[in-house]
Amino acid sequence: MPLSLPPPLPPPSSSILTLLSALSNPNPTDHSRHTLALQARDDALSSPQYSDVCVDLCRLLACPSPAAIPASELQHWNDSDPQTAQRCADPTAWNNLRQMAGLSLKNALVSPPPPADAPLDSLGRPPPRHRARLSPPAASEIRCGLLLAVCDSDSGVRGAASTAVARCCVASDAEDAMESFGVGRWSELVPFLSECVAVAVHPRKEGHSHAAAGALLTLRKLLEDIPNRTAREASSSLDELVPALLETAMRDCEALRKEALACLNCLVGPMPGALVANMEAYLRTLSGAASDPSPEIRKAVCRGIVSLLGRRTEYVRPHMNSIAEFMLRATSDEDVDVASEACEFWLTFASLDEEDDGCNDEMMGCVASLLPRLLPQLLRGMVYPPDKIEELMETNAAEEDGGMDRAQDLAPVFRKSKVKGHHEEDDDDDGDESDDDEFDDDNEWTLRKCSAASLDALSGLYGASYILPPLLPALQEGLSHDDAWVREASILALGAIADGCKDELAPHLPRLHPFLLNQLSSPDSLPQLRCIAAWTLGRYSSWVVDQMNDEKGGGDLSLVGRVAEALVGRLLDRNKKVQLAMCSALGVFIESTGELMTPYLDPVFRALVEALNVYRTRSLMVLCDTFGVMADCIGPPVGEGTLPGLYIPSLLRRWNDMAMANPFDRALLPLMECLGSLTVACGMNFQPWALEAFEYSMSTIEACTLVISHEEELAEDDELADPIICSVDLIDGLVEALGGNFVALVHGSTHFGPTFENVLVSLSEHVIPGVRMSLFALLGDLARNAPSLIEAGLNKFLTEAISSIDPMHPSMCNNAVWAVGEVCVRCGENAGPLNPHASNLLQKLIPLLMGNAVDMDGNALDLHGIAENAATTMGRLASVNPNFVAPDLGRFLKGWCTGMSRVSNPIERRDAFQGFVVSIRANPQSIQSAGPDVPDTISAILFAVLSWHIPQDDISMDLLHKTYGFKPFPENFGELLNSLRHLLHDIKSSADEACWNRVEGQMPVNVKRLMYPSCFGAKCKLNNDTMDNVDNKNPAATPPCSITNQVARLGDMPPAKAMATLYPIATEVNLASGGKLSTIQAHMGAA
């Protein structure tokens, strides 16, 4: 059948030809001409002729030959640039010019320069509504032109057109001006691409195959970038597209088969109905292509199976036996890329969630039966291939000659976020660094890395009883092999199974551990052997701790020292990869051993300082991380006696030298971060160097701010602000270390003391959220330890902090909420500083408590820890003046209860509940206004109180259905306990009998045991039958209720202790009076 192409576009103008000629600039020495061309392009796109310029670019993209251009236009072009005009008579040069037109069109549509007359904000940005927009006729012509170019005979032009289509479709969701290019709005896009694929299945013309190639390329890019949106908005077209893709995947042309399979694989995630309906055909297609002679096709088959396994396991499950057998064969494929794709199958399988019915017993048994063949193959896959070994040997030789840092040594550096308040102990947003660098010498994901990761995951899934019998013989052979590269891979495998098989390997470790230590010290060992041995030692560091803590007295008390000595002994290795490995392994070892390292701190710090003086780039960064790990994991011992004098002066000197050369040096970030950790660990012992560290930090802030302020295009570059952020974090560490003495430190700085508060104010207004995040952490600690330093600017600080309570930036939001709470604590009963801000603060906190914070698109945001911080700050605000909170209490009472129940820090929890109690007393009617179901509101309050008695590590259904030992209320919070007792008593007294009967009827039996006899009085409605049901573990004895649901959602709690009856006050409550909720105020007032 014929292919219905859009009508041809008019030819391009001579002006666009001249512009593209100048942009192509074949003469590399003629920079001025190219610069003028760029300016001319931007001026044209910024003018009212934006639509015309874009259309002209599209006409050039879709123009197959200069012969289609009128002679007069060609003459004008030849007059302005005869060299390019004549060169473009050659089809190759002409198509290159068309490709440039396509890429220029894509950039002009997706990110055009601001219109010349558009108003700009302080950062030089036009508001969204002033973004350049295409006229409807221009957009229509461009859409037609792109579809024509997708079918072009030149592959380069097809590639440029397909990229433009995909990028425009992606941008349509974020930019209103691009909405006409959305998959749904561009109604002819997917049907046309589908027609191109379908027609090419039985082509009548050569051009049909070109059209199919371009269509498949475009579809793949769309499905890779926006698979769900494409499948959703083009669902009606997929009924024809999917069968056409399946047919194309069986064609003779390898390129078309590859693209068709890639498109089908991309549809596995969204799984449209069209693919579900053709699933059997898809599986047959994968099966038929499994033995394809082309490695590219076999890779696509493996990728499709892995995608099905990870996302749609139900389609793999019935065929698991045959699929697993095929993937096992493919894991040993002679083509390493095919083997890598197949190896992903085992890693994906081991990551399936059993609870979500991803992996069942039959699948587990199937893979278990393959382990005797699979595990040795994974071990073989960990051996470096010959070409990589040759490359590594050349690198080793260069390192021995003192070679310069390689590009891969200059890996990106990411600062750590300092998040305050709830889960402050988990303030490293970046998480742990991956172990991938230890698997290989670069950042590429390889068969070696995937094999090691698969072995690690499978050992965790199956355990030693399945893994060790088939693996140990191969492992023992490899560890004693003559080939050093085989030994290296075997040591990697030994480290990979550490988590899953450590206990069962314990009998072998007394022999294996000295073997690993010997690999570090042997003068003949390869650098790669030393690296992987250090990594594996780190993986078994918990075993060393077990030996030290051996209750039978058989442990080797010198083992920690010997491992530390072996690791630091190689810190000055000439090979930079070995330096990295030793520092990283030492950090992991210290994380496990903690204070057990205390006796060895002096020699370890001396070795680290010696390395500090010679390390460069990546080695220096990891070394600084090791200093930080020592501070965080060992704690105050690193700051005792003369130890700080060993390392702090050297760190400060290195900081100064590097900052003087370049304050934006990324290697400075881990150095400043480690100093921040060391200040806290050293405490007052850091004081001799505190002023120097403070002034270095302020100098860094000053220098970086000055540079950024003079470069408008750099103002929003987050990375350039990282030195400022780390400097603020270091100053915050000084505040935590010195406490009230920090005031004297600031006043002792003649240069920065007078301007300190002004600098903080400017940082609180910074455009980068990360800067404000760190500033608010500092602000809260200053409010806690040195309030006089922020007193003058407190009004401005509060304004900026409250405006920064933005859930779109969770870390900044957390710190801002926490900082305002600390200011409230410092205010005490002085409500004056908070009066102008209380209303705005309340309106910011309520959505966080109620869980209805949304993003720009109105989607709900799940923000871990923010509700807890908001609950604490709300309580602290209410403690200053309950009338700040009480009038609106009904709007968020339940959310406040939920947030309080999840606060883990006892001081913050106490502050939250104290404010809650005074708020309810100020507005008792809030219980009634919190919702139509008053018993449900009372249950929420009961649960919040109950959460004091439920330990974090024992949140189980035993609370509801079995004998349960509650945790005692903290003894040092007796006043709060009495307040809560009276509050619950008054609520019960004020509820009518029907209301309270509902509340009581929903209480689990153990909760009644906790509360009766209690603040509710002695009337406990328990009988022997109910108690028997509980003791006999009969869940039916406890009706489902809101407290049951709350327990299931309970967050983190402090460690547990058991107790019996918790509220023993002898108060008899007479329900016969029929008290109403309207009388609660009188009861509470009397209390």
C-alpha cells in the first residue's frame, strides 16, 4: 500500500542558507565570523520573526536538494557565501547543512533565547508567559516538515529530525508554548510513524525502508524519553503499531529488527493493552531472535527479557525454566556485550520483591537448580578480559613513573546535605558511595561489575547453603591460581559473598584473612590485587569486630591494629588507585570498629597527615572522607589530648593553599566537610584553631559570592555555590563545638566579626536552595547556642525561613522548619519577635502536617520527616503563645497527632506535646471541629499519647492481639505526663456516653490495659472472655479501629523498655452525668 506523506514544504530562503553557512564555518581560524553568525541567529530568534525563522529552518531541513530552491534565492546565497554554496552542490555537504538546520530548529523550539522586549527578573530570566511562541500556522508547518524529514533518504537528516521530534514532545509537558507538540496534541504523529512501519513490512519502494528506519528511530527515542506518556496519549494508535513492530522484528534487515525490538522493549514498562493482547507474539519474537547471528539482536532479546522480569514478572513466570536456561547460555556468550546484558537477568532476579508476588517458590527453585553452573560462570565473568588487562598494565607502568591524573581520576564530587531535625542522624542525602569503583578501574558498567553484583545479590537471596557448595571449589582454585588476574577475580568474589555468607565463612576466615593482608604487603602483587584485597578486607571488617568481642575469650585482640597497620602502610603507594582503595577500605573498617580504633589513633593520624601532604585530586578527596569517617564513627576520642595537633594544622594549611589557588576547586568540598565533622568531634579542644577555620570559611563565602555576583549566568549554578554551602556547614560545626563560646570567636575576628550577621542575612536570601538549607541549619544552632549574634536580624531571618518552607525543596524546607522551631524555644514566653510571623508560619506548617503538600503540577509530595519537624515546631510555637495556634487547631489536629507520634527525638517530642496540650486547652472545641467523626478525633489523640509507650524496634501486631510490655513514659518528663493524664481525663469527662463507648469499643485490649485504671478512671470494660481471647492470640477479640490503623503506620520510636500499667491515677469518672463535649472547657479549666 502507498505511504501517505505530508505535502512538500516551500523551499528555504537565501537568508537562512546564508546564516547556516556562516554557522557551519569550515575555517577554524575564522572565529569572528562564527561569533557574528551566532549573534545573528540569536537576534533573529529573539525578534518578532521568531516563527518565521523556525519555519525557514524546518524548510531547509526538509529540502532534499538545492535544485528545489528558486534560482534567485540560490544566486543571493552564492553572492553572500560562494564557497559554501558551491560546496553544497555535493549531496553530502548539502545534507550536512540540513542536519545543522535540524539541530538549530530543535534548540530554537525547546530553549529559545528570550524575546528582545521581554521583561527580565533579577537573574536575567524572562517570566514563562514571555517565552517566545510559535504562531499556529508556523507550528503546523513545522510538524509537517519534521515528519517529511523523518522519512528522508539520508540517515543523518533522519537522525536530526527524529531528535527534534522527541525533544519537542518531551518539552511539551513542561512548556506551555510547546503544547502543540505533545504526543496527544500532535494527533497525526504516532499514526504516521505507525503507518511508516506497517508499509515497510512489505515495501513497494526503496523509500519505504527509509521511512521505516526514521519512524522506528523516532519511536524509540520517544519511548525511551517518555514511555508512559507516549503509551497513554497514543493508546489508540498502538493497536496497529505493536503488530507492525512484531512483524518488523522478524524481517531480514538487521537495523530494522534491532530498532523494532528496542521499541517493543520500551513498551514493557507502560504495558499498553496492545502489547498485552500481543504478549504471546512478543514472547515468540524474543524466542525466535534468541539465536540470531547478530550480537545486537541478541542484546536486544536479553534486554527485553530482563525488562519483563523486572517490571512484568507475571509474563516470565510460566516460562521461567526455558528463559533461565537461555540466559545462562547467554551469560557465557562470546560477545561480551551480550553476556553483560544477560548477566543483568540474575541481578534483576535477585532484586525481585517476594512480598509483591514478584518471585515465587517455583522461580526460586528454578534458579537454585542452575547455581552449580551459574556461579562458576559469574566467577569467570569477573576476570578482566585480555584487552582490559593490557590497558591496566600500561596504566600501572605510567603510575610507577609518576604519571599525571587521568580524566577518570577527576570524578565528580558531590557535597553532603546537612539536614536538621527529624532523622538528623541520616543527614547524608547522597547515601553511601557505590562499591562499583572497586570492581573496575573506570566508571563503565561492565560484565565484571555485573557479575560481582549478581553474585552479591544472589548470596543475599539464597544464603550460604545454596551458594558455598558450588562456589567454594572454584573459589579455592582461583585463590591459589598462578595467574594473578584470576586470583584478583577470586578475591573480588570472596568480597561479593561477604554479606550473604559471612557466618558460614567464619571457620575459613582465620586462614583467608592473613592471605588478604599478605596481598597488601607483598612487593610483587599487582596494584589491582592490592586494591581488591583492601576492599574485601573492608567487607569482612565486622568479622574482625566479632573476634574482638568473642565472649569465649578466644578472640585476637591485636587484629584491629594489624588490619589498620596493613591499610595505612599502603597509603603512600605510588599507584593512585591503590591510594584510593586503601583510604576507602580504612573508612569502611573504621565504620565497623568505631572506638576499637582508639588505641591506634596516633599512628593512623600520622600516616593520614603524611598522605595529605602528597595526595592529589581524587585520592585527596577520599582521604578527606576518611578523616570525616573517623570523626563521625569514633567521636570524641579523635579530639583528645595532643591528637588534634597532629592533623588539624595540616588540614587547614592544605585548605588555605588550595583556596588561594582556586576557591571553586571541587577537591575543597570533602576537605571542608571533614573539618566540619572534626570540629564537632573535638568540641572545645578545637578552640586553638577555631578562629583560623572561621576566617577561612568566611573568606571562601566572600570570594565565591563576589565571583558569582559578577557573572549573571553563573548565579543559579548550584555547583558554584557548593563551597559557600560547605563553608556555612563548617561554621555550623564550630557553633556546635564551641557552644556559647562561639560569640567570643566571632567578636575576636576583626575582619569578619562586624559583618557576620549581614553575611548571614544575604545568604538567607540566596537564590540557591542549598545555600539557604545550610544557612537555616546554622541559624537554628545559633538560636540554640549564640542567640545574640542573630538578634538584630531576627525579623529578616524569620521572614526568609518561613518563605523557604517549600516542599519542592525538602532539605531546605526541613531545615527552615527546624530553625524556626529553635527560635521559638529561645523566645520562651516572649511572643514579641514571633507576632509578625505567626500567621504566615501557621499557614506553611498546616499542609506539612496534613500531608497535602503538592508540587508544581498538583501531585502529592511524600516528604520523609517533614511532618515530624512540623509537629515539633507547631508545638514550640504554641508553647510561646497558644493563641498563635489554637484558633485554627481544628484544621490540623489529626495531622498534628500523627506527626507527633512519629517524632523520635525525646526533647522534640516533649516540646510538640507540650504545645499540643496548651493549644487544646485554649480551644477545646477544636476536637469537635476537627471532623464530623468525633470518636475518630479522640482516637487520634489517644494514639498520639500511646506512641510514647511503643518502642521503635517492636512495632508489631503483638500490641493489638498478644500480651505486650509497653515502654515507660520518660521519668524526666513527669510534668508532661501529668498534663496528658489530665487532658485525657477531661476529654473523656466531656464526651457523652455514646461517643465514649465508640472510642472505648475501638480500643485494642492492650491499650485498655495501658489506660485502665488510668486517667479514664477505674471503670474498665474488660471481662474474662476478652482477656482469654487476648491470651489465646485471637485477633477477633479486638475490632478493627483507627488505633489499629495508626499502629501500622507508626514511624520511628526510641529504644524499648517493658512495663505494666502506665497511667495509675485513682480518678473515678461518672458517665451518668451525660457530659457533653461543649462542657470540656470547664473541666479543662478546673484541671
